[in-house]
Amino acid sequence: MEIFKISDIIKVNPDSIIYLNTEKQKTIINLFTCRSNWVSHVNTSDNFIDWEGNPIEAMTEEQSKYVGRRDWFDNNPYYEFFTDPIIRFEIITRKRIIELFNKYWKMRYYKEFRFVEEELNRNGWATFDMG
């Protein structure tokens, strides 16, 4: 799995995400491919459940708008897009000494984190919330 910073994402388009790779070159993630891989992942997983604990039934690509998953509550909040292999974009947090006593210190990164989901939603896509 390749890991990049969320700030490496340049733009979310209706069919792709453009980001800077490790060589700082613009690279494209095809969201239709991510959706196809997501559907395949869900359909072949025995223990994939929804928020209410019910197994998720097999789906078609036309039924899904998901292209990956996200988790704000991870130590490094992330988005994973179902490319092959999966590409992860993380927020690498830098905790300040004064923030050791503040349990909400990570909130200063929330706007950057939510921006990705808002852009995906605006273009008709979503990520599955892991936490």
C-alpha cells in the first residue's frame, strides 16, 4: 500500500482524483476503477456489515457510489482509495506540547480531512466511514 499526505491531493473531478506522487508528479486515480474494486471487495467479503450490524447484500457497480473508506479516529486519520494496490492518504498529525492536555487537539485537522469527502460527494462519490 502506498501512503501519501492528504495535502498531496490536488483536485477531485467527477471521474478522478489528481494528486502528487512521491516524485511530485501529477498522478490520476480513476474513481470508476475504485468503485469497481470496492464492489468486488464487498461482494467477496464474508463479514461486511452495515451500521446496524446486518450483513451487506451483494451489489452491482450501479448501486454503489463508494470508492474507498475513511477513518477520522485512526491515529493518523486517512482515506483509502480502492486502486490496485490500495492508495492511502493520511493526515500526519503533529501534536504540540500544550495539546497533551487537550483531548480535542486533532480537530485543527478536521477541515482538511472533511474537504476530501465534501469534494467526493459534490462529484457523486463517497467513502465508507470506518470510525
